[in-house]
Amino acid sequence: MTLVRWRPRRELNPFAVMEHLQDHINRAFNFSLPSPTGLGGSFPAVDVRQDKENVIVVAEVPGLAAEDIDLSITGNTITLKGEKKPETEAEDDYAHLERSYGSFERVIELPVEVAAGKAKATLLNGVLSLTLPKSEAVKPKRIEIT
């Protein structure tokens, strides 16, 4: 059974059909569609922060091993690719299935250019941590005034 919002005197409103359509459109735009991969629109979830010397990127990649992730850096863009594989290949008859599997790709734009050759990445307990030293060109330099 579908619940419908009660609106008194709706039948007296000549614009009731348009209001009903607007409600449906508003609900459609507030609903996030899953990506074609089935892993959600923003998998993996990522935090990007910076300090004086580094840009730190932390991504949640539960259930993935380092071999399942491909990481590349170009200028101030990181590309994270991988595939989340099911634990078993058996075609069981699931009663309920919420976990997603499949390929993913996420492109993350960094706030500044980094020195890609000095980047360090670690994967611990499903959390991928990247420490990216800032490029010397973007680090502030003190200029002596004479």
C-alpha cells in the first residue's frame, strides 16, 4: 500500500495536477541513482585535505586488496580504478543482497599540483591513505626585502 500525503481542498485547486507533477520531480532530483557499475555514484568515499607540505587523500575501499586497486597521478588529478569481486563464485539464491560488486573508477582533482614521484600509498583495514608532497612550484617561498 502506498502512503499519500493528505491535502485538504486539493480538488478545488485548478493547479493540483501541476503541484503533483512538481512533487514527483522534486522527489526524483532528491534521489541519487546508482552508477552503472552498481557500486554507487561516489565509490570509493574520499577525503582530501592539505597541510603546509602535503596533500593527504584517504579513500575507503573495504574488501579490496592492494592488487585490486590501480592508482595513477597526472598533474593535480588522481585516478583510482579497481574491481570489487564477490567472495564466492557460487550462484546462490539470495534472500537479500545489498553489497555491490564490479569495476569502479574515480577521478579526484587535487587542490594543488603534487610531486607524483614522491607519493606514498598505504592500505590498512580497507582504508587507502595517500601522502602526496606538494610540488615545489606551489609551496610558498619567503622573499627577503632589502
